Amino acid sequence: MKNRKLFSLVLAAVLTIASVLPCYGATTKEKISNAQAEQSAAQSQLDSIQSRIDELNSKKGKSEEYLQELNRQLTDLKNRLEELQQQYDEKQEELVQIQEDLEQAKETEEEQYEAMKLRIQYIYESSAGNGYMEMLLSSKNLSDLISRAEYIQQISNYDRDLMDEYQATVECVKEKENQVLEEQRAIVQLQQESNDQQEAIQELYAAAYQELRSYSQELDEAKSSESSLIAKINSQEEEINNLIRQAKEEEIAAQKKAEEEAAAKAAEEARKRAEAEAAKNSSKNPSGSTGSSGSSNKGNTSSDTKKEESSSTGGDSTNGTYLGRFKLTGYCACSTCCGQWSGGTTASGTTPTPGRTIAMGGVPFGTKLMINGHVYTVEDRGTAYGHIDVFCGSHSEALSFGVQYADVYQVN
């Protein structure tokens, strides 16, 4: 009965002290708050830089598309210039041929002219200088006159036909020559326009390329800043985890100290009560027969107090090193839980396994923690020290897990 009463007193003292005991030491809590504020500021900068990176990637992509379009236009213009040059060369060859035809027509004209002069000379000489009239008047009869008239007409017609043919040839050649020259001028004009377009596009290409280089340089700088901030945030995360772990240890140490002080106080009060009771019994029984009993009770009380103190202390035990009472949640390998890392390995490179894998920061990978009598291995990250994510086989299991709290022990 006395032991029960003493245990009740000790338990009440422990609960009273625990109820007013702060979760973290004031100094450590302040450090955590400052570290979290710094991390929040760094995260804000990181979010801003990542938004800028997304914007630069978008602009860079548009610049690359624009450069590709300009390059396509330059290629088309180059092909067009090659076609125009080929057309110009063909027209030049055609012009050369036309000029040769013109020279040939001129030679034909000369030949016709020489032949005509020979005929006229022959007629003149054969008719003693009287020409066609003498030929007609010297006819012997009407039939001869008609024959000579027809002959003269045929010669005239022949010469006229030759002259008409020559003039038609010359006009045709001239027309072709003018046409070819006009086509050549049109080709030259197109070439000039294409060259102007090519120069304009090359200027646009140079400006766009410079803009792309500027985006790339700014993007490299932003990514460098991003890497630095990520490293800084990770370092701050590690510092926060260390501070939280320190706070937990301070909490456990303060609780243990409070329990020890409460147990010592209870033991002292029990001893005083035992001595007072022994003195009272001694005055009632001068023979001192109860002294031994009082001494025995005192010894038992001290022994019971030590046992109670040991059982109520949250330090090392058969379960391992007590780390504190942690928050527990569930997660799985789906995109809702893991985002871009869904379906992959853990942060430590292992395959996540239900009943084994847990995620928590602040402790090395491979650390084994006992939770509700089951040993898990820290193989993943994503939560701060004091918050454990337990891997589940499905998203429904993770939702069913909910939010729990449990005492956690480190077994290795």
C-alpha cells in the first residue's frame, strides 16, 4: 500500500514537471527559428531564380526557333540565288546563240546583196546597158516578150522574198535579243533583291544569335545561383535537423533530470515519513521491536523508488537509444507523394520496400530506428528530423496510415 502511494506521488511529480517543461530549450528554439527564417529567405530566392530560369528557357527556346526559321529562309534564298544564277547563265548562252544567229543573218544578207548585184550586173551587161526595158523591147515576138517579162518578175520576186526573209530574220533575232536582254535584266534585279533580303536576314540572324547567347549566359548564371542556393538550403536543412535533434536530446535530458529530481524528492519525503513513523512507533513500543520493521520498510522504499525511477526515464533501454516522440506519416512511390522522383529509387539509391524503408532528415542513411516494436531503416529524405515518413505499398495505404505519433529508438 505504501509502495503504491509512493509511486503515485512520484508519478504525479513527474507529470507535473513534464506538463510545464518546454519542448525545446530557449536558446536552441531560437536558433531553430533563425535557421528556418534564413532557409525560408533562401527558398524564396531559389523560387525567384527558378521562375527566372523557366522564363529564360522559354525565351531561349523561342530564340532558337526564330534562328531556325531565319536559317531556313537563308537556305531558301541561297537556293533561289543559285537558281537565278543558273537562269542567268542559260540566258547568257541563249544570247550568245542569238548573236551568232544575227551574225549569220548578216552574212546571209551580204551574200544576198552580192548575188543581187551580180544579177543586175549580168542583166545590164547582157542588155548593153538598157536594163530590163531593153530586154523587153528586144523581144522577137509576143511569146518571147511574155517569157522575158515573167523572168524579170521572177527575179524581182525572188529578190523581194530574199529581202523580206532577211528583214524578218533580222527582226526576229533582234526581238529575241531584246527579250533575252530584258530577261537578263529581270534576273539581275531578282538577284539584287535576293541579295538584299539575304543581307537583311543575316543581320536579323546575327542579332538573334547575340540575343540567344545573352539568354544562354544569363541562364548559366541563374543555374549557378540555383546550385549555390540549393547547396545552401541543403546545408541549412542539415543545420536545422541537427538543431531539432539537439532540442530533442535537450528535451529528453531535461525530462530525465526532472524525473530524477522528482524521484529523489519523493524518496526524501518517503524517508522522512518513514523516520517519523519509526520514531512514533519507537515511542509507543520502547522495546524497539518495530525498529527492524521500520528499517526494512525504509530499504524497500528506497529500492522501489530506484526501480520506478529507472522505469520512468526515457534514456537508453533494451530498445536502443531513445530519440523522442516523433510524428509519423505514410508515403508511396506515386507521383502525388514523390513528384518527379516517382517510381524511382530512394535518395540513398535503394529500392523502397514497405516494412523497411522510412524517410527522415538529420540522420545518416542506414540508421535503424525502432518504432512500435518494428525496426525500420532510414533510406530516403523529404522530412525534417522528428518527422518520419513510412513507406507504404500503395497510395491508399499511405492515406490510411494517416498521422500518428510514437516513441522512437535508435537501435544501431
